[in-house]
Amino acid sequence: MAGDSLTVGDIPLGITAYRWFNMEIEREPYHNVKRWYELLCERPAFQEHVMNPMA
């Protein structure tokens, strides 16, 4: 989020972003946030540990 490589700061923001992007709400088109989130979603560890169905 703050640079060109993944940092420990991306982890809690990524968890929050996953929940936020999967809620059925209207939101502003934050293009850079969406791009960052899409790159994060490509990471196998993020897929395995974060991208789980919301209960």
C-alpha cells in the first residue's frame, strides 16, 4: 500500500480490503486501491488465509 513491495502494513489493510470489497455496497472507484487489492489477491498465502467466505 505504501510502496512497491509487500510490507507488514499491507497485511491488516488487505484483510480489511477483502471484507470491504466483498460487501454489497456502493463505493467510490478508488482505482489505485483496487489495483493494489488485485495484486494482493494474486498471492497464494493471501488466497489461502484471508480469502475465505464471510459468515
